[in-house]
Amino acid sequence: MNLSPSKVQTALLTSANSAMNNVMSSLQNSFLKPILPGFFFLAGVTYDSLTLTRIDRPLDNLILLLYLAVLGVLVILTGRFQLGLIPSTSNHTSWNALSLIHRIQPHLAKALQFLLGGLFSAYAIFYSQSTSFSTTAIFLGLIVVFLIANEFLQTRYSSLKMLVSLFALVTLSFLTFFLPVVTGWMNDVVFVTGVLMTSVIVWKLVQLTLRGLPNISLYTAFTISFPAFCLVTLCTVLYFLNWIPPIPLSLKFGGIYHQIEKIHDKYILTHEKGPWYDLWKESNDRVRIDAPVYCFSSVFAPVTLQTTIYHHWQWRPLHELASFTTTDRIPITITGGRETGYRSYTTKHRVQTGEWRVNVETEDGRILGRMTFVAQENFSPKHVMTTITR
């Protein structure tokens, strides 16, 4: 067979283009594959940050409840597929329930990843609003670890024990703030109620997954549930160690001031203006020992919640590594509903020279936020006084 020069050139050009496309496709896959999980992770967190508003907003909680319900159904379906408890179907063209279940089977892992990612992302946002750089940040760190790991765990969702454990964690995390929002109470009894509800839900989920399995026993169900119960127990221990953030409370604003005056519905807070480069300075970090010191806080609480917070004043000598000692722990009863938080302040006269900190904390000692300052004997402000309104 004879080929004209033009046909040879065309064939060579086509072959070259095909090879180049294959190379580009290979390079794109090798480049994009590692960064896609991170991209979708950041996109999901950004979306949740913009759409999630208040922890007591009914629509947000209904969405999270829907996520939990669908997640539970998908965990059951995944487990039953693994155990061979869903009968096969030969008619793939019909649209009955069984054929529909088989149609979604290839997409179960991606759906599980989406739902778990959405829940962990929402919890990371809500819990971060209620934590401080203290022991309560440990639980938030646990949530963030699971959120990041979820982006790479799709191939691991064939483990029924892992799925049940993750379901237990997201359920307990939801009930920890949802029950106080609904009941208006925030105490040990409410948390333990959430633990018991989570345990019952997990046990029922496992029973539904195993239904129809020959020779099923309590031991089989307990074996699958055991890691989930261990995780729930760990969260319970963290709670009683005060290592779980005091959600649904959150500190919206706080600071130390030379003077506070209330005019109508506004608080006028006086503090030393910072240097020109410190544009965001809205509080004092140094005070005189012969003048009153004011600590102001604005704490958000859900509409239904009425509870007590504390301004915990602590002191230690300057330039010493001694631990802080308590001078005052002042209770403040707050009510929920205000978007920017319930405002209150405490005052201390003639503070001692040294380092001071005021913890805004719950009755059981979990810290919402902390304000620090130094009291000096001969302190003289270097900048003019200014005011902010809250």
C-alpha cells in the first residue's frame, strides 16, 4: 500500500498529538490527584463558614439532623452489602427499591465521605467558636483531625467497625450542643443523656445492619459496636476532665479597660490607644495598681439557655514562674438570644503588682476565653485614651 507524503504527515501529526495529549493527561492526573482532596476540603470548610450562622438556628440544626439520618441509612446499606444481606437483582432496567439500592452501591463511599466531611466541618466551626487555647482545644483538635483524615479515608470505608465508630462520634458531637439548645439546660445530666442516646442509636444501627444474618448473636453485635462504645467513653472522660469546649456558649468579645460606662443600651469602653501599627488594639495590656480595672465580656448563648458564667481573676508575681493564684471568681447569670452575646463586666480595685489574667469560664471550669494584663506601680500610659462601643 502506497501512502502519499501528505497522508504520512497527517498520520505522524495525529500520532504526535495523541502522544502529547496522553502525556498532558498523565501530568495533570499526577499533579491534581494529590491536591484535589485538599482543595475540596478547603472549599467545603469555606462554604460551611459562610452558610452556618448560629448554633441555635433551626435550619442549620435540621440540615445536620438530615445529614445524620442519611449517614445512618448509608452505614446500614454499606454493612449489609459487605455481609451479603442484600439480594442481587438481574433486572437492572427496572426502578424498584432493590434495583435502586444496587445502582447507588458504587457511590456509597463517596456519599459517606461527603456526609462525614459536612458534619465534621460544621462541628469544627461550631466548636472553634466555643474553645480557647487551653485543654478544651484538645477535643476541637480531635474533630479537625477526623475532618482532614476524612478527605483521604474513602477507600477505608469498607470497614464496618470504622463506619459505626465515626457515626457514633458525629452523633455525640451533635447531641452535645443540640440538647442544651433544645432544653435550655447545660449540665452533666444533659451531657450524659446525650451519651446514652448515642449508645442506644449506635446499638440499634448495628442491629438493623445485622438483621437477617444467620446465627446472629449479641457477641457479634457487641464486637462491631465495641470500638464505637470505646470512642464514646473516651469523649465522656474528656468531658469530665473539662476538655470538651463549653458548647453552645461562645465568647464573642472580651477585654480589659480603664473605665466602663453604660449609656442607654450601649457600653462605652475606655482603653489606651495602641501605636500606629497596632490597628486592632481594643483592650489594655498594662494598668496602674492604684486605679480600678474593668473586665468586659460578651458571651453568646442560645435563645432558650440561661446559665451562669464566671470572671475568674488570677494573679502571680512579675518575672516568676509560679502558678497563678485565684483572687476572685465572680458569678454572672446570662441569658441567651443576643446575636453579639450577653454583655457584662466585673471590676477590681487596687490590684497588686504582677501578671494578671481573667478567665471567662463556665461553672465547671471550662474556659470560654482569657484576657491578660500586667499591673505596674509607676505605669504611665504612652498613648492617648480612646473608646469603643459594645
